[in-house]
Amino acid sequence: MQYLDFRSDTVTLPTDNMRKAMYGAVVGDDVYGDDPTVKLLEEKSAAILGKEAALFVPSGTFGNQLAVLTHTKRGDEVILGDACHIVMHEVGAAALISGVQLRQVPTINGLMNARDIERMIRTKDIHYPDTGLICIENAHSNGTVIKLSDMKTVYEIAKHHHIPVHLDGARIFNASCALGVDAAQIAAYSDSVMFCLSKGLCAPIGSMLVGDAAFIERARKNRKLLGGGMRQAGVIAAAGIVALDEMVSRLSDDHELAKMMAEALSGIEGIIVMEDRTHINMVFCKIKLKGSEEAFVEALLSEGIKINGSEDGEFRFVTNYWTNRSAVEKLITVIRNIMEA
Ligand SMILES: Cc1ncc(COP(=O)(O)O)c(C=O)c1O
């Protein structure tokens, strides 16, 4: 059965052009610096984000954790939002790998209050850890996009205190599309950025860590330490190049479909859509089910539709390259039928 998959944009399959590029990729041993395709992807990524250098890494989690490890020393404190990916969905890796403490700022819709951040920055005191890093997430995995002015405020506070800023930009191109600005304008308010090739951009594997040349040189050594030095990685980098060349400009289609889905779902009795959080390709909603959640997920599956169970009481439906308008219409019809049954 051919499923319609709304679980995430991570489920996207590579496009035909990606498969062709992977087949024909010129490769070499990237740990020796011999892979021209990886080098091209790194140069392209750095140029697009307006930074000096970039590094190809296996995943978004790897890129975030590599950034934390490279920016900090053991015992440092990292300030970040309480609902961000690094806190919620990275298996507690920052404590294990970098030996840092995560100081969580309470957030509303993913947004950290600048005054809270300022208050949490440590002063010199024999009892205190050093504040080693501030992390921001944009677009946030709760579906929201942070405005440039809010990013600027955080960056200025960080710079005033000589603290680096890392941006989890797994979906930076969704954020740039939603804000109508270049990704480089968002990246300008950070010292390092991780972004994913393997989500809405459809590449099968890989993320990029970008920053200044000295930071990326240190990150390259730390990537080796973590076992992330990949050999003929040009085979997968080739798909990443297609992702950047061909898939960024179409993200607006995913956003449009998500808005259409949000509107249609909010018209169904028993469904409350978080419309103030429908900024990108994600729709979050609370669904008052008559039966069990398992039965709901199962009923959709029997109609050829994959969704995840709820998290914190909310379901999430994600649009992507492979979920076109008719797929979204089918999702809405099936949900409406279940709710009206
Ligand atoms: C905001 C954010 N950061 C980081 C990641 C981690 O990416 P990966 O799944 O490639 O490790 C994700 C994954 O969904 C994400 O949504």
C-alpha cells in the first residue's frame, strides 16, 4: 500500500534528481579532505548562510551536539528554551557528551523572553558555573517562527556578555520562507547554525554545521572524535546539493498546504487547531476523540494515512513534498468521517 505520511518532514524520500546525482557523484575520502562533492556542499552551505565555513554531519542531533561540544567546556551552563529540541528530543546528550548543564528559559510558543535570558547569564562567583552558550531554535519544532527582531535582541545580549549563540536551524529555510527574508539574515544573529538537508528538503541523510573558519576547524576535529568522520560521503552530499539547489524555493507550497489543512480541521467539531502556531509546514491540534487514541491512529492507517500519536495532548500533522493537495484533502475527509461517526 502507498501510504500518505503526515508524521513528519523527516519521512521525505529523495527525489529522482537526487538519486541521479548520488549515482554520478565524484567521491573521495572526506577524512583526508579528498571528497570534492562534500567540499562543494560545504562551500555552498557556508555561502548561503553568509558564514565562512561549513561541515557536513550525519544528522541534526549530531550537528547540535557537535556545536555544544565545540562552543563549551565541561561544567559550563547553556541557556536555551524549555521546549527546544536539544532539551526535549536529544536523549540528554549535552550532559553526556559535553558535560554541560542546561539552564532552561520558560517559553511561550517557543519564544524566550530576553529579560529571562539576561537574568540567567552567570556573573563571576565561586559558586556559579560559566555561561558558555545560548541556543535558539528557528523555525521552532512547535511550528512557530521567531521574528528577526527577537533574534537580534538575544544576539545583542549574548555579544554584550561575550557568549556565543548557536542556532538550531533544522528548518531555517522554512523560517526564511515564512519571514520572507534570506536564510543568511537569520543566521546573522548567531555564531553557528545547524540546518537539516533531510527534512523538508528531501535529502536522504545529512545536516550542516556552519560558522566561522576557526570554529569549523575545531568542530571538524570534534566530529572525528564523535565518530562522525565519513569517508566517501559525496554519495550522500550529492543529494544535499540538489536539496539546496532545487528544494528550498518550493517550501512555500508546504506552508500553503499546512494553512489550508489548519483552516479545514478547525471547521470540524471537536478539533482545536493551534492556528497561531501554523507558521511553517506543521499543524498542531487537540482532538476530542470519542474512542481511544490508538483506535484513531489505527483508523487512519487503515485508510492509508500515517500519523503519530499525540504529544503533550496535541497531534501534529506535517506537510512535505510528497503530500500534495489531494493527500491533504483525503486526510481531512477521513478525519471528518471519524469525528462525525
Ligand atoms: C528543531 C530540530 N532540531 C534538530 C532535529 C534533529 O534532527 P535529526 O533527526 O536529523 O537528528 C530535529 C528533528 O526533527 C528538529 O526538529
